[in-house]
Amino acid sequence: MDTWIGLAGALAGTALGWILSFLSQRAQRRFEDSSRWLSDKRKIYADFIIGSDHLYELLRLEAGGKWTPKALDGVIERRLVQHANAREVALVGSPEVVAAIAPIQVNLDAATDLTLAPPLRNIIDQTWKDLDLAWAKASNDFDRAARADLHIAPASTGYLVLLTSTLRKRIVPRPD
């Protein structure tokens, strides 16, 4: 009888060990998948906001200048890449992140209009100063939504205030 009790105990111990090992491996796979997914989302979000910032700065710096066909092709290419990045964010982003894309796109449209079509400046109600502030708000809103989705602590308010004040100081008056 003692042999059967010992055998049953050994079998129960083996089964318990196998079950615990299986559960541990499954939890490890879930963690690795979620970590990889967060890493992928972080890269997608970064590509979108960095590409959008670069495009906005290019448009801002070249406003009112003479556009060569090569420079214009460069802007169009960056705009297409930025649009593709926005679509990728829309595929993987949370609803809050996806909602934060629209103001960025609207601001890039306005910056493109102000930069490439100077005669339209009289029609467009938004000056560069207003657009810079709207751009800062749209980028900060996207950053906040992306950080929340990625479970990253929000940037300090001081950083956001510094960014906005830096943008205000940097504004170069443009002819309207």
C-alpha cells in the first residue's frame, strides 16, 4: 500500500510540476508578445511624430521661398511617407491615439497651403504664429495619447510649457 501512495504522490508531483511549467511558459510567451508589440507600437508612433515634425519644420523654414522642382518633389515624398505613417498608426493605435492624428494632418495641410501657395495667405485665416501654437498643441496631444497607450509616464507639464514658449520665441514674422 505504501508503494501505491508513494507512486501516486510522485505522479501528482510530476503532474503539478508539468502544469506549473506550462502556465509559467504561457505567461512568459504572453509577456514577450506584449513587450514586442509595445516596442513595435513605440517605433510606429515615433516614426509618425518625428516624420510629421520634420515635414512641418521643412514647410516652416521654406515658407514663401522659391520652390525648385526637386525641392517640391522632396516635400511631396515626405508628405506621402508621413501619410503612410499616419495610416500605420491608425491600424495599431488606441482610439485616443487615432483621434490625435487628425489635428496633426490638418495642421500639415495648413502649413503646406501657407508654404506652397503664398497667394492663398489672404484667404487662409491662420497665420504662422497661430499655426505654430496649434501644431504644438496637436503634437503634445498625440504624445500624451501615445504615452498613455504605451503605458509610459506622461511628460512633465514643465516640458510642454517649455516647448510652447520655445516655439513662440522662435516664430519669425512672415509677410501676410
